[in-house]
Amino acid sequence: MLKYKHQDLKDLYETKNGKYLNPHLNIIEDFIQNPNNIDWLKLSTHPSNYALKLMEKNISKINKYGLMNNKNHNITHLLEKIMNQFKYGDWYHLASTENPGVISFLEKHLHKVEFAMLCRNPYAISIIEKNLDKIDWFLLSVNPNAIHILENNLDKLDYHDWNMLSDNPNATHLLEKNLDKVNWSGLSKNPNAIHILEQHPDKIEYSALCRNPNAIHILEKNIDQVNFSILSENPNAIELLEKHIDRIDETDLYDVIKNPKCIPFIRKMKKIGKISDKMFNNMIGDMDPAFIYELDYQAMAKDRNKLIYSEIIEKALKPSTVSKWLDYHIEQGGTTYTFEL
């Protein structure tokens, strides 16, 4: 049986959003029980193989917007089935979708693809490498998997391209050698550029730095320059937020729901009265479902171990088994009084 780390919040979340955003849901079972109440937009988005099987049997009911955002890597054949529904805007969206299954589909239909958008997609490198003449250097500059292409074509990068490259976490070795071309706002967000920023503290853009998960130690020393609304989205900033809760207003608190480590924090804020019950409920309802549906693997492992133990005990302590042990004990000179399991 599945167990969730935040079971109480799961129930609260589903009162507002239903249960279709739960990636662990056995959606086939739900479909059999409620065949006429299926939300095909949500089902088409559902990443489980259960959902794929249902869509395979109900091609005409697939919602294209849901399928385009489905994170399951095995949706290529379904995209082929509904391809006639796609318009220009859909191809544009698909090109930026970070799903290998979508990329496999796009590779077969490159004449329809907005190639510029494909250039920023880290999963599309194999396609980009075969079409160097179509590259949009501005968008490629932000692609973390395109460094080898960029390194060999630095002469093609202009001022705007270097602005984008400054934010690329895999480009710090290039940026160090070209500090005169760096955009310091972009570099301040770059999680791999902390050593450069520490050498040039006067160039740091603090609003951008607040997004940097590796910059907490710098922000702590410059707390008066911190933008707490932006900081609230930083996954490593929870302790810093707690230390300076008096500086955070209600809007900043609401922004924290974008933070993957937010749940213990907002529970604490509710407990101390910083947020109301109504606000807490709204925050949970608007949260990323991935935060809500985090599985409690430790609890599930304990349950599994208990089940295995009970099965062993049940088999080991059957009357026939105990009787054999007792007979053996007596044969060895023991008595019923001294017999122990």
C-alpha cells in the first residue's frame, strides 16, 4: 500500500484539485469504476503507464494539451496518433518540452518544428548537432548540454548571446575567461559561478543572487540586500527565511509554495500564526502536486517488513510445526515444562 509523507495535505489538496494529478494513482481502476466521469485533460497529462493504456484504447478522447505536457517518456506513438490536431503554436510548445519521448516524435517531423525553440532544449542535442546551420545562438547559449557546440563557435556569439550564456551552469569555464562579456545578473543566478562572484562582490546583482541555491552564505552576510519574495523560491533558503520571518510579508509567504522544500516551513508558519487556516488551505491547493504526492518510502519499507515478519511467524508457528519441534525436544531428553519456542 502506498504511503505519503504528507497524507493530511494530500486529502486537502484533492478537495480542490481532485486526484488526477497524483502520478501514483491506478487510473485504470478509477476509470472502470467511473467511466463517465473521466476528466480527459487531466488523464492525458497523467504520467503513469495506466493512463497510457487507457489513452491507447481511447485515441479520440485524448486531450492534445494534456498529452503535450505528459512527462511519460513513452508517449511518442500517441503523439503520432493525434498529430493532425497540432497547429503552429502546438509545434512551438512541443519543441521546448523536455521529454525524450517528445524529442523522438519531433525528429520525425522537423519540417514542422520551430527550430529556434528546439535549440534551448537539453534533450534535443542530437538533433541540433545534425543541423548546425539552423542554430539560434541566442537560445542555444542557455542550453546546458550544448557547451561543446558553443565552445567551437564562440565567434558566433554576440552581446545578447553572452547574456544568456552567463546563466548557463555548465559554461563557467568559458565565462571566467571572458569576464568582460559577462552579464552579472545572469551570472549571479548561476549556481556554478559562486567562486567568480566571491572574487567580484561589487558586481553581484542581489535580486538575481536570491535565486541561486549555492549563494546562501553570501546572502546571510548581506541580508539588507535580500529580496525575500524571490528568496522564498530558493530551495536552500528555508533556514534563512525562518531566521528573518519578521521581514517577510504575506505575498512573500505565498511565493514559497514554488519551493520544493516548502511544506515543513508553511506548517511551522501556520503553527505560529503567521498564516491563517484559509491561506494555508489555499497554498496547499495551489502547490506543485509533486510536493504533495511525495512517497514515504521509509514507512512503506517498515510495512513491508512487518508483513514479511508476520508471514514468517504464521508459517513457523503453525501447530504442526510446533508439534514437530516439541517431539524433537522430548526425544533429546527434554520435557514439556522446559520446552521454549
